[in-house]
Amino acid sequence: MRTVDPVKHAEKKRHITDTAAGLFAQKGFERTTVADICRAADISTGSLFHYFPTKRAIFREIFVQDAEDNAAMFARARELSPWDGVLLMVGHLCAPALDRSVAGLVLEVVAQASRDPELWELVGRNEQVVRDELAALLQQAHDAGQIALPVSALTAASWAQALVDGLFGRLIDPDFDANEQVRTLRLILSRFVGAPAP
């Protein structure tokens, strides 16, 4: 039996998922075919099904990988001062909004999660982990005297998430300047918790 290289296996899965995500954003989940994904990823159908049993499994994998990326970034954030860690995470969460094509993927997530309980649970679990991790960093920043929380850390984290979500909701506006609005978001959050302007 051939030994599977876990690193190469993960890289291939990531390549397929990244390619598919671009197609889902552009064409939508339903209109994107397995053949489209194979052609764009330059792999055979047999090879694709070696990694994913269905197209929907590829879509779900986007959010499995998102959770892994978030976990890696939170690990980095915990190595910084708490407030710097918060700003790092907020920047990480906002980063996809700088790519306007992500708007299509956001719409697809809403549409697909409403009819896919497994995806709904996956996205919800990711949101909960982000909220809890942000809350922990915010509480540490408060305890260290870096910020002054006017509400509980969990409430502040929930509002930070709401601000980030608002960015993605505006991506369909052709006049929306994501770079400017990310800067504004960071300023709003800093003012809210009494931190120096970023």
C-alpha cells in the first residue's frame, strides 16, 4: 500500500478548495460543476473524488480550513500583548473583505447554510470559537490596563464580530472602499474600548 504524504495531501486539498471557492464566488454553488472545478484545478475527476466525495463536501471544507486558519492566527495573537493580539485577529478576520470577489461566496454561504444543517453547524461553531477567543483577548487587555471595557468582554467580542460581518454585507456596493472601512472599523473598536487609535 502506498504511503500518503500528509503534507502533500493537505496541500492538494487546499488547492482544490481554494480553486472551488473562487468558482463558487463567481458562479454560485449550484451552477459550479465538478467538471468546472477539475478543469480550473487541473486535476482529473477521479483525483478530485479521492479527496472529496461530493461537491458539497468541498464547500464545507472551505470552513474547516477557515477554522484551521483562525486557530493558527489566534496562536500568533496570544504571543503578542493582548490588545495587539485583538488587532491582529480583527485584521485577519477582515482580510477577505479586501477581495471584492468574496461577496459572491458570502451570499452562497447564507444560501447554502440555510439548507445544509452540517454546514450551518460548522459555520456557527467557527463563529463561537472566534467570539470566545476574542473575548479572552479583550478581557486580558482590560485586566492589563490596555483598554477599558464598557461592557462584558463577550459582548464586546460579539460587537466586534458584528462590525466585521457588516463589512462583508457591503461588498456588493460598487462604491464600497473596503480598505478605508477596515481602517474605520479598527478606529471604532479602539474608541469603544478606550484604546489608542490604531
